Amino acid sequence: MNFDTISEPLARRLADGLTRLAAVARQLDWQAAEAAGLSPTQADILRFVAGRAGGTRLTAAAAHAGVRKATASDAVASLERKTLVRKSADTQDGRAVVLKATAKGRQVAEAWPASFSPVVEGLSADEQALLLGLVIKMIRQLQQRGLIAPQRTCVTCRHFRENVAPGSDRPHFCALVKAPMADRHLRVDCPEHEAA
Ligand code: SF4
């Protein structure tokens, strides 16, 4: 008996495993949204808006949540009624509108539990660092293929200098804060990110 011939392809088993993990995280996210009196889309948009102090456009929020603009608009209207989000004029373009979180909205977003925490907390620090590098690599590839909205990760940031000190324990460099970085320091959603 040879497991290479009797097993499902490796990529298929890996994808199945990730699907199970995503289902757990999604369920925890929905429970948190329900407890906060929000729909999953409202919760997603609120956290996206709250992470952008300068505000964001509706189209960006819709792309992040993976929903149509009309659906995002309904979610934002509900968030406005709950005084979690407000609209204001864009300082760069007076005709455009930006979404900003209210103090209450930021509070709700900051208290939000990380839905993948139970999935990763059983891993050692080294395993988490390794997984973080792989997750960022997958996000970058999905972004390059246009399958997800642009993300604020180090690897797509104009301040990021990748592997400028090969062989050292901190091979990368952030030119914004002028500090070397290891893979474990890479950010998935950095407020200071600027697209490369
Ligand atoms: S500014 Fe943020 S996203 Fe950009 S390289 Fe530095 S830490 Fe990474």
C-alpha cells in the first residue's frame, strides 16, 4: 500500500483543512456579530472603517467585505442608525463622501475578538511565525490575481525592503520607521501602509 497513490492530492487535503478552519472562524465571527447586534457584513465593514482613521470610501468597504456596493450601502445605513459610523465630506474631494467610525464604533471594533485566535493559539511561537509568512504569501498571490481587494500588508508596501540582509535574523527593513524586521514582524493590516 502506497499513500502517494491512495491519498487525495496534497493540495486538495490542504484546501479541505483550511475550509474547516475558516468555518470555525466564521461561526465565531457570526456569534460575535450577533452579540453586538450586527449582521456579519455590518461587522466586517465596521471593523474595516474603524481601522482607517482618515476615513474610507464605500467602494473600498464593499470590496473588503466582498459584497456589492448596494449591499454595503445598506449595511452602512444601518451602522449610521446605530451611531457606529458617520459620513463626512472628503477633505481631498469635496463632492465625495468618506465613512468614519464614531467613538462608539471604534470601541466596538477594538473589543472585537479575533475569530481565528482559537485556531492559532495552540501553535508555538515559531510555528505561528512560519504560518504568518505563508499567510502573507497567499494574500499577496491572491491580490496579484485580483481575487481579493488590496490589503495593507508589508509585502505590498512602498516602505518595505524585502530580504535586504539575507542570512541575518531580521532580513527585512521598514523604511518608514527605519527598523529591521523578521518574518514574525510582518504586518497583515498596517495603518501606515502605503501601496507600492
Ligand atoms: S509601514 Fe507598515 S506595512 Fe509598510 S513596511 Fe512598515 S510596518 Fe510594513
